[in-house]
Amino acid sequence: MQVTGMLYGSKMLRFVGFPTPEVLGPSASEEEIRELIDRCGTIFIKPVFKGGVGKKGKAGLVGRANDLRTALKEKERLYFVEHRVGNTTAKANGVTFEAGIPAEHEVYFSITDSTRFRAPTMTLTHHGGVDIEELDKSLVASIPFDPLTGLKAFVVANALSALGAPKPIISPLVQHLPKLWELYHDFGMTTLELNPIRLREDDKGRLTPLACDFKCGFDRDDPRWRRLDLPRHLFADDYSEFEQEINQLRTYQGQSDVFVINPSGTILAPTFGGGANSLVTEMLGDDAIISSDFGGNPPYEKMKEVARICCSSSGASRTTPTSSRRCGRSRTRCASSSAATARRRCSSSSGGAGPTWSAAWARCATRWTRWGCPTGFSVSIPT
């Protein structure tokens, strides 16, 4: 469950008093847009996507306008734009109009649950506005801290001093960044990222940090996120029928989420256990058809139902009409229609007869156990 952008990000930041630019939503009138331009001079027009969709700036999906005509033209271009990141395609449904903030300094800040430190970890750099992965590690501070005491001002101050940050920006950041721990902790977040935070100078020369972009993720099983009163449709992704059927198995015992990451992949490997799923997804890479998260020590009945959906014609075979499978040293394509009963024979490179298995099994990892096939399947494991 992820939220990106300032449409809802600015509302959440106001809960803890963190400054943000003026933001207008998709329903803003022409008069409101004109008044925002008159006050700020420059505005940015950004598409609104469901879920955590990034890389919009690099894809040219951020418009800039100094007058109403240009703003409306950018609105028309971006309102229903499609954006592809890896194997994921998202379609916008609206735009935001955000005040431009002229600033000399840009800061990156995030809080995440670190598996390395086994503690919440602050990541901070005064070279923000770019992908954090592009920066040299010496320019980025990653500091774990005690969740019982929270993110204290001295932790931020020490990190900025160690990075050699300009002295004028240290004080305003020390005042405001610890507020974000309250937002992170009190509402069940698993990650919170602001990039960039621009420091605007007022008439008296004092700097104020303003969050100009927002991203967060929630723990679905932590009810505290409901306190934010966010609309439910915000987390309603465009699932395929296969994903919807699997995700209906979610129970109090744990998650039953599955996401099709590559319909043209060659291996369908439903994995039980969050850690194991992460390992399998990383190892399979683009060969994986789905990424699954079946946790909570699921009972046998639930595992069997997942296997039935994946192996049935309404599951795996519906994801893509054909699948690739390596037999011996050659790659053979096996049709996967009528997965419940059809059997296919793949020939090896030497021309000899290869192993025989059902078309549904041809789309599955060879490490499936015996329970992985529904009652009535006759399957021989490929060698």
C-alpha cells in the first residue's frame, strides 16, 4: 500500500506541521489556477497515479507553466497519461498543480525499516533532487536510531555536520525533520520519503524547508493507517482477473498478495513466506511471471487453493497464451491452453524425446512439491 505525490502527501504532512507548497487537485478551477500562478510565478503540473509510481520526472511527465494557457495545455497532456516503469504500466487519473519553490539547497530525506540494522533508519543528504542511488555513498548518511526514543534533533544535526552540509540549512532541518518520525510511527508506515525538500528563504533571510515531493508505504495489517481517513480507492490498483482471484484468499493469518510482474515470463513460482518470496523473485528476475507474498503460516487448504488457481486454465494459462521452457539445451515453446488436461512433449536438442508433463506444469518452477498440483493432475517432474 503506497501513496506518492503531493495531492495526499501534503495533507498527511500537515498532521505533523511539516511545511509544504500550495497544492491544487484535479478539480481546481481556471480561476484558482490563475491565482496560484499570480502568487508563485511558476507552477508544476504532475499526473496523479495510484500506488507507488516513480521516475515521472525522467519520463518527461512533469509539466511547468508560467501562465494559464500553458497550464491547461499541460493538464490536457498529463491527465490520462500512461507511464511504464519496468514491467509495470500505470495510467494517471488527474493532475496536481503545485507551486514552484525557488531554492538554492535541495535535501533528500527518508525513514525506512532497515533489515541491515534491525531498526528504523534515517537516510539524509543535502544533495537531493536526484535518485539517491546515483550519489556517491560518502555524500549520503544512513543512521539507525532507537524506536523507543524516536528521531531526535541531535541525530539529524550530527548527520548533517558529518556530511559537511552548509551551516545555514542545519538549523531549519533540525527543527522540522524530527516531526516526520511522528507521521511515520503513529500511522503505521513502513517507509517515508521526501525528495526534494527545498529550503526557501523568507524576507528576513531565514530558510524554511518545504516538501516538494512525497512517497510513503503502509503496513496493510497495521490499522493505524486508517486514522488518516484516506479514500479506499487510493489503494485500488488495476489488478488482472488472476491477481484478483488470488488476492481474495487474504485472511487474518497473513497476506495473500500476488502481482504479475512479467506476463511473458517463463517460471510461475508461488512462494510461501515473505523472506523466501523476496529471494525467489530476486533470483528469477525477468523469468518470473509473478511475485507472491503468501505469509502467516498458511494452512494446507489455502496452499492447495493457491496451487489450483495457478495451475488451472483460469490462472496461469490465462496470464499468457504460451510459455517458454528449456528442455536439454534448446528452448521449446509449449502451448498452455486447456491446462487442466493437456499434455505436451518437448524435444531436446539431440532430437530425442524429452520429459513429459502437463502444460500447466511447464509454466511452473521445477521445484514445486507434490501438493502443488490439484487433485486429478497426472504430472511427471521435468529433469
